[in-house]
Amino acid sequence: MNPIDTALTEADRAWRRYGISPADRARLAADLRADLESAAADGRGPGELLGPDVASFARRLAAEAGLPRVVPERRRLLETTFFGAAVGALIGFFLLEWAAGAFTRAMMPPEPVPVQVAVTVYYGIPAAVVVAGAIIAVRVQLRDLSRIGPIARRMTVLLPLAGALITPVTMAFAWSTGYSTAAPVILAEVALVLGALAGATVLARAWALRESPPTVSPAGAR
């Protein structure tokens, strides 16, 4: 890749992170390429025109052009998923408090419920509420996003699978720490769950868009 293409790639990456839409990024890139090629004809490299920090130059160029910043679709999708999951987790916490009493009673004679069933219910109820909260939030808050219906439908498949996979991992991690309630342990458990949710959500979006590519929405394709 020649120096001009390298600089333009770095600038485009900065514009994308900055929230510039694909159409505006294309216009900025075309103008910047013309300037860089003109400078190259005069014997000057990209570094002389852009300075040592290409990303900062790119952001400044976009700001000076007065271009609107938008939240990328993927970011909006993840933020809304996490918001819905957080609401679901709060509801699940209260359900878990209720289930704790039922769990204790179920394990008592004369006919105790098998521990596998009790543990599945004990952890499964909150997990189901978290998944439901995430999907409902996406469907309600992101009606304007392209292909949100198919994305949400695929989330109903992938999020439960992610939950089923990450729950035993999280339980094993908790067991390995002696079920510690120390902040680093709790944060690590939360990170495991959020990572699974994020991965399943991104995969659901990629699955839906691969089957039927959308037109570019106002929020951008990324």
C-alpha cells in the first residue's frame, strides 16, 4: 500500500470512530486524496500535509467541515442490548430473591427436587429475563434501524445459546474463586456475561445482513 492509501485508510478509520457517515467519509476521502496527490506532485509526502497524527488531522478536518456525527448502527445495537439486559438483570435479581426461598424449600424433604433441576431453574429464570429484556429493548427502541426485525429474530436464537454457554463458564469461574464477592471477581463475571451478549448480538446482526444486505441508513452501516 502506497503512503497516500495508508494515510487515507488511517483517516477513514478515524472518521468512522468519530461518527462520520459513509457518504460523508467518501467525500472527505476524495478531497483529501486530491490534496495528497497534489502535494506528492510537488515532492511532499503525506506526513508534511497531515502532520504526525493523522487521526487528529482527520477529526479536525471533519469538524471544520461541519459534518454531523451519528452513532453507528452496531454501537446503537450493542448499547440498547446492554440497556435492556441491565433492566432484565434488575428484574431477574428480584425474581432470584424470590426463587432463593423456593430453592431452599425445594431441597428439603420429604421429596426434594433433583439439584440439577433446582439449579437450572434458579439460574435459568434470571438468564431468561435478561435475554428477554435485551430483545424487547432492541425491538422497541431501534425501530428505525435497517433490518431490525430479522436481527431481533436472530437474537432470540443466539442470545439464549450464548447464555447457555456462558452460564456454566461463569458458574465455574465463581466456584474457582470460592464464590467470592470481591469487586474484581464480580467485574470479571459481568465482563464474561457482557462479552457473550455482545458476541451473540454482533453475530445476529451479521447473520441478518448477510442474508439481505440493507441500504445505508442515516446512522451508518457500521
